[in-house]
Amino acid sequence: MKDDAVQPDDGVGLRRLWAPWRMQYIHRPKKGGCFLCEAFSSQDDRSQLILYRGNSCGVILNRYPYNNGHLMIAPYRHVPDLDAMNPEERHEMIDLLSRSIQVLRRTMSAEGFNAGLNLGECAGAGLPGHVHLHLVPRWTGDTNFMPVVGGTKVIPQSLDDLWQQLHPAFVS
């Protein structure tokens, strides 16, 4: 088997995607608790990668991004799904989605976006108890939602540098 990130079609339409950079996420120590609740309870937005705090929801960078600029929008309350959110939280989540798109277009020249919710563990929710909305900026030629370019996905910017770039745009 070739050591490429994407294997060619196996004859029945199945391609294999190899994303070894995700192993850091998979094998990270499981602390228990909720990383979103922990982040939002902190006063150190920079170390927690919090870009913006609204009244009931916040915007935070994803520590294990699919693309540079991948962020999440979540309520401060630990609730599992949209039905458990109150109207203010649902409204603010969508407002912050719109604001985040504007910021990413302006600061990173993003050309498109994938936005989505993984509701439930079987749907891919890595944190099934705290609903959060993913926003992944996209550019022409960056492949698909699970991007792999040239055999390896390269995230060209550190999370700290990205926070420094985006945070001022959220608070202005």
C-alpha cells in the first residue's frame, strides 16, 4: 500500500483517507468533564483560544482543526442539543455564525464555508453532551470537508498566531 494520504479507488468506489495528524486528537488524554465548559469558565481567553464572548454563547478555535480558521460556536450552558437550548442561545448561535463568517472572509479571505452540527456520538460528536456548531473556512482548490492536499494536510498557522489575527476582528 502506498504511503499517500488518499488511496486510489479500490474498484468498488471506495477511497481511503489517511489523516495521521488527527492521531493527536484521538490519543489525547481523556480528562473527563467538558472542554467547552472548562474553557468558558476560564478568564484567560487567549490560552483557551476563545475569540469572542457573547451573552449566552461564545466563539472558540478548534484545537484539532480540519482547516486553518476552523472554529466552534457553543452556548455557555452544558446542553446536549438544540432542543435543550433556550431561544436566546439558539438565536445568538446563528448570529455568531453570521459574524464569524464575516470575520473569516475579511481576515482570511475565505471563499466559502462548511457549517454543521454533530448531534450525538454516532453522528460524530466528540463531545456529545455540549452542543456546538463547527465553522470551517474553505478556499478554491482546498479539496473537501476532510481536506488532504498533496498527501498531507498542512495547517500553515499556529493556533496562537491565528487567535492573534482573529480576536481583534471579533471584538472591534
